[in-house]
Amino acid sequence: MNEVKLSRSVRGENKFQRDLKVLFIGLVILTVFFYWLLGIMKRYPRTFSEVVSWKLLVTFL
């Protein structure tokens, strides 16, 4: 019985670590994307709104 409980807890920890890894990767991607958008905004202030509206359309479609 103890061995079964041990394997379950280890499996749960591995799943938790995997979820944390996925969350971390997602945060990194979001941060990079945010800085990329900021760079576009600084370079092309006029076309930035067009780019954002286009990206929002693509995201929602």
C-alpha cells in the first residue's frame, strides 16, 4: 500500500512541475511578445494601432 501511495505522490509532483514549466514558458513568450510590440510602437507610432487591430482580429478569428 505504501508503494502505491509513493508512486502516486511522485506522479502528482511531476505533473505539478510540468504545469509550472508550461506556465513559465508561456510567461516568457508573453513577455517577449510584449517587448516586441513595444519596439514596434516606438519605431512606428502611426502604424502601431493598425498592427494591433489586425493582430486582435487574427486572434479572435
